[in-house]
Amino acid sequence: MTPLPDPDDPAALLARMRALIARGEAESALAIARDAIAGAPSSALVRAIGHHVFAEGIDGFHVDMLRDEARTAAYAGAIARLAPGRRVLDIGTGSGLLALLAARAGAHHVYACEADSRLALTAREIVAANGLADRVTVLPLHSDELDRDAHLGGGVDLVLSELFSQDLLGEGVLRTLADVRARLCLPGARFLPARAAIRVALADFAGSPPTLGEVAGCDLGPFNRHAPAQEPLRQGRRDCALRSAPADLFALACDGASPREARARRPLASTGGRVTGLVQWIRFETAPGLVYENAPAPGAESSHWVLVHHRLPRPIATAPGDLVPVHGWYSDETLLVWCGD
Ligand SMILES: C[S@@+](CC[C@H](N)C(=O)[O-])C[C@H]1O[C@@H](n2cnc3c(N)ncnc32)[C@H](O)[C@@H]1O
């Protein structure tokens, strides 16, 4: 057995824990952190290392996402309708929340996979603390690594997932669902959410573009090619006015059978006034009538998903009824959106 790292050598403790986590051995990393803290109870540095290693690289959205009550409500309502009696796979369980809701709603059994071994360890602890360890099996695996017989008792008939990024596709939802549908599902399996859309509207955004010019007397203009092509906006911002009705740029079924690449052109009729670009957000339906949408709503309680402003090279003046062509193209997790021909 390898000796414990010396608590007086924080760099060694950090390196050892990181190496275990990189190998997917979060449980051993946690044991080492606990032993190191027990061995040096007054060392704030050892405690800080323990926390750091369990937080680094975990997407910062998790806590805000779990506090997004509209998101939870959209899932909880649909899960209560669809989960009873079903064999459920929750892809990317994170904290285990959706798996717990499914088990509580009366699922026959829930298999909850999570690619990050640290989150899987925590999800297992949360499932046990909620008294559902006999109904939920947490698998510290990426869905690509799942085997229908070895891990899922022969297959599932309800697939739960929330793998949506701000542009819907950035977390690889299309590829993941296609693979799960092909390899892990029983005939007639249901998917929750059922469908989703990438929504767009023309917009007048008063914020200034995040571009570089002169800095300390030096021209840094060429660096603008590395600036993000999209500007994130909070849902409730008051300085973003819509200049057209919202439209679906892409409407997708979330059953693993949606095309993995597509192109669209949608002319949007301006309501008139200055247009700085277009704003994009997401909408999904977990079950008929249960919809989540983070449409721009000045002053609204913000969704944890940001909206995205795609800026035109220069603002344009429009009259009511002017048509502005909006284009989109996606391929798996890459979405490109632009305005004008
Ligand atoms: C957006 S979070 C959602 C967490 C949880 N399902 C919820 O709704 O509260 C996505 C989680 O899925 C995990 N993940 C993403 N793709 C995965 C995959 N194909 N297999 C397993 N885990 C995945 C990520 O590590 C992350 O924890």
C-alpha cells in the first residue's frame, strides 16, 4: 500500500488526490483527504486542498441549476407521469436529483450514470441519505461505457436526461441520445424531455461589444479574432429589447433519432427600430404541456441558462415588416448562428 502523503507536503497531497481522481478513483481520493485532515486537524491548507480537488473542473452551473425551480418543476411533473413502473436510465445524474424523483414516483428501478466519478460518489451518498439506495443504482460511468446487460439489467424503457447547454447542443446531447437509443433501450422506450428547440429573435441590445482596441498605447486589435463570437446575457436584462416575434431556428425530437447535422434559414420580420443582432435561447418540453423556456423577459427572475446575443458587424435600422434572414447550422455539439445573407 502506498504511504499517505505527508500533510506537511501539500503539493504531494494535491498531486496524489488529482491522480486518483483522474483514474476515476474518487472514493480513494476522498479517503485520503479525510485521513490528511484527521492527521492535521488544524491545517486550513489541507482542508482547502481537499475542497479544491473535489470542486476543480466541475462545471460551475450545478448549484444554480439545482436552484432553478422552474427547471425542477418541468422535470418533476413529467417524471411523475412517466416513471411509474418503468426501468429508467438517468444520463448524467449529477447530484442524483432526477433519479431520486423517478424512484420516488414509483419507477421499477433507476440506473443513474455519471461520467465524473466525484459527482457519482456524491450522488450515491445523496441517494442513500434519501433512503432510495435499493431503487437507484449509481454508475460512475459515461453513458458510452454502459452495457445493456452488465449494467442495466437488460435495458431501459425510460431515458431521462438534462444535457442542455445554453445553445442546447454543447453538451453533446444529440450524439449521446443516439447512442443510448441504439444500444441501451428496450423497444418503445420513452425519452424525457420529449423535444427541444433553439429559439431566436431579432434584438436591440444596448450593451457595448466586448472588443479590444488600444491598451496602454498598444494596438491589440488583431486579438479580437479570439474574442467569443457570442455575448452571454442574463434572462432578466432590461437593456435587450426584442425586435421580432420569437421563432424556432431548430426544433428537435430528443429521442435519439434527430439528425446530427442540419441547416436552417428563417427570415424574421422586424417590428421596426435598431437591430444589433439576434438573441438565442432554449425551450424544451418534458411532457405534453410541461415546457421550460428561458425567453428574454426584462426584470424576470433569471433562468440559470444564459441567453446569447449574436452581434451583427454593425447595427441596422429596420422598418416594421422588414425581413432579416437568420441562419443556423449545427453538427453534433457545434451550433453556428448568423444574421444576413
Ligand atoms: C447539466 S448536468 C445535469 C445533472 C442532473 N441530471 C440534473 O438534471 O440535475 C449534466 C451532468 O451530466 C454529466 N454527463 C454529461 N454527459 C454525460 C454522459 N454522456 N454520460 C454520463 N454523464 C454525463 C455531467 O458530468 C454533468 O454532471
